[in-house]
Amino acid sequence: MDNENFQEKSKEVSEPTIRRLPVYHHYLLKIRNENAPFISCTQIASDLGLVPIQVRKDLEVTGVEGKPKVGYEVTALLAAIEKFLGWSNVNAAVLAGAGHLGYAILGYQGFCDYGLNIAAAFDNDFLKIGKFIHGKPVYSADSMESYIKEHKIEVGILTVPAQYAQEVADIMIKAGIKAIWNFAPAKITSDNPTVIIQHENLASSFAVLSSKINTDKIKRN
Amino acid sequence: MDNENFQEKSKEVSEPTIRRLPVYHHYLLKIRNENAPFISCTQIASDLGLVPIQVRKDLEVTGVEGKPKVGYEVTALLAAIEKFLGWSNVNAAVLAGAGHLGYAILGYQGFCDYGLNIAAAFDNDFLKIGKFIHGKPVYSADSMESYIKEHKIEVGILTVPAQYAQEVADIMIKAGIKAIWNFAPAKITSDNPTVIIQHENLASSFAVLSSKINTDKIKRN
DNA sequence: TAGATTGTTAATCGATTAACAATC
DNA sequence: TAGATTGTTAATCGATTAACAATC
């Protein structure tokens, strides 16, 4: 019953709110380091360039209750955000494609804090196979399917060239992967609607930037 | 007057729409390669997993008019999207921080199509300075400021470690950069409100994915 | 002509913001 | 007590979706 309630609650939380939660988390880590036990949404908003009411609404989803005049308990908020995002229970992941983007992601500090443990990387390049990248082993692409099955990996990170993205995704899904984080500039699909697929699209992000630049240039004329 | 109208128009376009424009663009390139002169929003929607009315609304911002029963002219749409996003007039850019993420971005196919020309990269590492990465020269970080001034660079890409992000951004802004695309996991700010700063936050993206996984796990229980 | 598809106006949905009583 | 800050309910704003006449 509790679980059902939580499920309902999770479903309702908007993506913009979810995207802000790690920003609060990162900020709260800093506050905790400064040994401040409490923080008000007024302060958070001012430091992060947001409005207090938005912070209050966002933090509402964590279930942590603040004290009027005092604010929210920093450690409680941190724990609640981690719990909400599922960062407390570790997700084992594999990464396919040990190119430069793959390297960069393997070396991204903080993923371990975020409940993502990249167990291994897979590539076709003989020069990379058998080596370690940021402490993670690189294995032959052929062995990925059995590795995923054996270690019950649930998350796959795709950093292969676009033309191989679907093919590699299919292998991941066949092996039992539950979620794919796709960095290849290609749309991948799955017959299985329970597989979570999230696309990271650099072109979309750049479009936001370039349209701002463009609007700006028009203004200046 | 025309300019003013366009300015008003640009201002109104929502970020979700802007983020979808490159997706249409990429799709339309494929359609053009198949030598189809026209495409309907019904077809686009079906292929991209969207609804027709949304595609119609999005494409409205390009100013291209479709023909009932026929659809939109593919080449006209491509040109209009490129124009809207400012991809037709090239933005010269520099990249600071030739680590793996920097490497990956320097090698990202398609940026040239998107009106982004990364002219040079800058780094502190003597092993990298003087070399070429994906055909782009790597210069000493010390020379970045003068390079930006001399070549009138307007876009800066930040792929330095978080602790140096603000420092490097300050140099870029001082040298006259108009827009910063920040990949470092750090918030950077500028006193100058005309400087466009866009943050790329991997943690936010991962939060969306992990909250989906988490909701899913709760459902399965 | 018939019917698919467009452009436009209106309705719905959801996120943000405002207002304000409760409270520490 | 006074006042800052919370939690909650209502209002606003904006994006998506629906409806439908116009049209090729």
C-alpha cells in the first residue's frame, strides 16, 4: 500500500523538477561541507538563481518537511533526493563503445555517487580489449551479451558510432538490459515497451544555444 | 521592420520545439536522400513517434507553408530550419580542455553541418599542445585570449575540469566571447547579462533515467 | 469530385507562480 | 511576541492537443 502510494507520487513528478533535483543535491553537498545543518528555500533559490516557491515545490516531492523560520535539514534532504532518484540502490551498468566519449563517461567523477556503477566497457578494437580505462576493464564486444546475462546488468550506455547503435542496443535488450542511455546520434527503438530508452542529443542542445545566438544577433542589428 | 517581426517570432518559440527542430532536420536529410520532394506531417509524426498536430505546430515556426494533400517541400523545410537555428551563418568556436570529452566533441560529426566551426582547441598539457585532434590544432591555454580576440571567436566550448570552469570562462568572456557551452559539472556565471551561457548537465539527464528505472522497480514489486 | 492534409482557432493539460494561513 | 519561512490552495502562464474550415 505504501509502495502504491509512492508509485503514484513518482509518476506525477515532472521532468523539469527531476532535472533540478541533482542540482539541489550538488548544492546541498557543498552546504553540508560547510557544516550548516539547515537551509531555507530562500537561500537555495538565491544561490541557484531560482525563485523560492519553485524550490519549495520541487523539494516537496522528497517528502522532507521543513521547519518555518529554519528551513530543511540538509542531510535529510540529501538522503531523500538520493532515495527518490534511486541513487541509494546501485545500478550496475555496461558501456558499449570505448571511443573518446566512452572514455569521458567512464571517467566522469560522480557517477558512483549517483548510484551508477559501470562494471565494464566493450569494444571491437583489439588495442583496447584487455586494457583498463579509468579502472574499468574493456572486453571484446562479442562477450557483452553473456556478461550482461551473467552479471544481471540492468543499464546499458551506448557510445558506439550511430550506424551500430541499434544493433548493439538489440544485443543489450536481448541479454536482459532494462534501460539504455543512448549517446549515439541515432534513434534506437525496442519492441519491448518496458525497456527504458533515453536519448542524449547533442544537436538538440546545440540548437537551443544557436537559436539564442541567432535571436541575439538579430536584436543587435 | 521585418527584422523586428522575426525577433518577436523567435522569442516566442518554445524550447521543446527548438529541441525537436534538429530531429526533424536529421530526418529530412534522410528523406531528401531518398529523393522524395514532399513530406507530410502525418508521415513525419509516424516515423518519429510524434503526433501530426505537434509536427505541424513545430514546423509552423519555420515559416514554410505546406500544401494540403501533399505536405511540405523537403528542401525548403531543411533550409528554413537551418536558417531559423542560425546554422547557415557559421559560428566560429574554440574549445577549452582537450580531455576525452573535448576529443569526443572535436570529433563529433555534424557540427560543421550545424554552423559550428571549432577553429582550435586549447589545453595546458605539453603533450597535446602543437598536435592536431580531428584536424583541429591544439594551442597553449595561455594563447587562448589573444586567439579569441584576433579571430573574433564568438562561441566557447568548455570541457575543462569543474574547478577551472569559471576561471576559463572569465578569460573567454574577457576576450569577447558571446556564448559559452559549458560541459563542466560546475555552474559558471557572468556579470555581463548579454553573454549566453548554456549548461550541459549529465547528472540531470541521468536523474531522468534513474527516476524512470526507480519508478519501474517500484511497479515491479 | 472525394478525401487527405493543411493552417488556425479553441480547449485541455500541466508547470510555474502567487497568495496566504499556519507555525516555529 | 514578531517575523521569517513553511505547506497548501488558487491563479496564471504556456505547451500540447483537439476541432474544423479551407484547399489542393
